[in-house]
Amino acid sequence: MSALEDCLLLSGLNIEYLDSAIKGLNNTNSTLLDPNADTLQTLLSALLTNLQTCTDGLVANNITIPSISDCSKLYSVSLALYTNAWNPGGMRHLFHNGSVSPRVLNNPNLKSIRPGGCRLLQTVMVYDIVVVDQNGGSNYNTIGAAVAAAPKYLDGTKGYFLIYVTAGVYNEYISIAPSQSYLMIIGDGIGQTVITGNRNAGPVWSTFSSATFAVGGQGFVGIGLTIQNTAGAINGQAVALRNTADLSVFYQCSIEGYQDTLYAHSMRQFYRDCNIYGTVDFIFGNAAAVFQDCSIYAQVPLRGQGNTITAQSRSDPNQNTGFSFQGCQIKAGPDLAAIGNVVPTFLGRPWMLYSRVVVMQSFLDSLINPAGWSVWYGTYGLSTLYYAEYANWGPGSWTGNRVTWPGYHLISNNDAINFTVSAFIIGDIWLWQTGVPYNSGFLW
């Protein structure tokens, strides 16, 4: 059964996370400072997220394992003790504003990569390169074969294992294991290198296992890819991309689906210049994720449905998780625009009690409902969630008729700075290595 298989994978991850957390705590006798503090809080946050995902899957299949609730309490107490005692205040170090240029490391092997990836690749260190081409004449004919050949447990000091995927439509389900760290996959661009599947949640697949592309290895970078789930709105929950990889980046990618398109499940993630298409809860999960300069497109859902862009699932107030959208464009997709934005579309709704989403310095088109945000059911989470807006513009950005929930805020720059790359995902520590452009603080 898929739910049990999901739990097996997630419990294995929790064992690894606990081991890493214990080692981190044992290596210091005083208050941990960034970036170690954020890493420890990320691991402890992910423990709860993995347990919640497992529990949700078991409940959906009428399977009861009583001891799971005890684990949840233990992890929650551990996170609270860490956040409020070992690392009091959960202090974050704020870096300077503006763009950060990555270190330039030339590598002669980069000459084998076609134009389109070269300019970026000249700024990163590469451990090895393989090429995937469906037409032959390369190292591999499938992406899956290239991923299977990737070395395990790279630590990033020797660079990335780089897989260059030439243009084509790849009907494959890709799974990158947690042991396959510092893997970089570069395609020929959006609409050129397309990875596609059509699994959906149901008798065979869970939501978690329905993903066309699933990545778990730390330090993953994806560039110039289209990742699709073509199951369609009629088939409900159907994930295109599931990301459980810490310090992961997607740059100039298109992530396409309907309900539950992008499962930003856990750990620290960064998305830059990406297109994301969907309908119901189409950016969901409990990662600490920043979306910068991305285009978010709501599509036409099933008749009678509305669109909710996010369903963030922070379940504990001490988790360092949430979604931050900065400099994004939130618009109707071509199919929704063609029928005149008649579908009610909201920025998000609270999947869990402490759901956290911030939208700032972004363009909101007229498709956004004046209320801005939607309920999950009744008053669930409305006083414990944290939804905020800052310095947005466009016809959907007017806040005069926004919800009046206790958890909704119009914030100042003093609060908004906490959801920038520097503060929220401590990006200045690790993003430079990827060669991907980013802004540390405010865009202006």
C-alpha cells in the first residue's frame, strides 16, 4: 500500500534527521549561532512534517498506529525546548540587501555543454558531467539512468554531479534519493526539456507518491526544465514536483499541473524565475521556501471549485517553515484569462493551524478575490495562522476588503525583512554555490 511505503521512506528520513540533530547538539556547549541554529531548527521542523505526512496517509486509508501521536508530542516538545532554550528567540542573522554574485570557478569540462547553460555553469564547481539524449550519442538515453549513476553523499566541496538533459519529452518518473546529494540537472529550457507523468492520488498512488519528479538529496539544483503532471483537474490531487531536499534550488523551470502541483514538503528551498501552474492548493507543504521573481498562474478548476494558490501546513508554532513570495507575478493562466477570471481565486488557506504565507513586493492581478484569503473550514486556524502582505501592487493588491482574521496582517518593512532570502532561509550562506542569481533582502 502506498501510504505504508510513504511512511517507510519518511521514517527513514526521520532517523537520519535525528542522527544529524544529535551530532549538531553534541558539537557545542553553548548557544548555536547561524547557520547551525537554522539547520537544527530545520531538521526538528522536518521531523514533525514527515510524521504528519505519514499520519495523514494512514488516516486516509483507515490505518491506525497509536504510537505515532506519542512521537509527535515528543518531537514538538524537543522543538520547543530547542527554539526557546538552546537557541533563545530563534535569532536570525540578517545580511545586506541587494544581489550577491557567486564565486567564479572555471572548469574546462563545461565546454561540452551546449549554449543556454554555459553562462551559468561558468560560475559553479562541477565534480563530473554526464549527458542525456533520447536520440543516442550521449552517456544515457533516459534521465532515470543518469540519476541512478550519480554518486552518493557528495558534500558539495568538490562540486556538483551535473546531468545535462537535451531537449525532448521524457515520459519518466524521477526520484532522487536523499543519499544523492549535490546533484544538478540542467535542461535546454522551459518547453524544451520536458519531464512528464500523469499519476494521481487514489487506490494506487498517494498524493506524496504521485509526483512526476521527486527530489530528496541535499543541495539539489534544477535549471531549465519543465516538470508536468498531466492527470488534469478531473483527477484531483496530482503532484508534478515533490521537494524534500534541504538547500535546494529551482531556476528558470516550469512546474505544471492542477490540484497540488508543487509539494514543497519540507526543509529549505528557493525558487527563482519559475512558472508554476495550478488550481486547488497548488503550492502546498511545509518547507521554508522563498519564491523570487516567479510567475504564478491559476488555471481553470473543476466546475464549482475555486482556486487557492497556497495550502501551507505549518503544524507547530516553533517550526521555521512557511512560504514567502517576493517580486512574483500572480496572474490567470491562459485558460482562465480566456473566460474572464470568473473563478474565485485566493492567495491561500490554512491546511494546518499555524499556516504561514507572506506575499510581498509582488504583482497581484484582478483574479485575486478582494478578501485575499480563504478558510479551510469554519474558524480553523484563523487566530493561529500567519498570513501577511507587504508592498504589493496591481488590481488584486487592494487590501480594503481583506479578511479581518486575527492571524492576518498588513506588515511593515521591519516585519517583512524576516521573510527575505537572508533571514528566512539563511540563503547567503549557501545560495552562492549554486550560481543562481538571487536578492538577499528587499527588491527596492
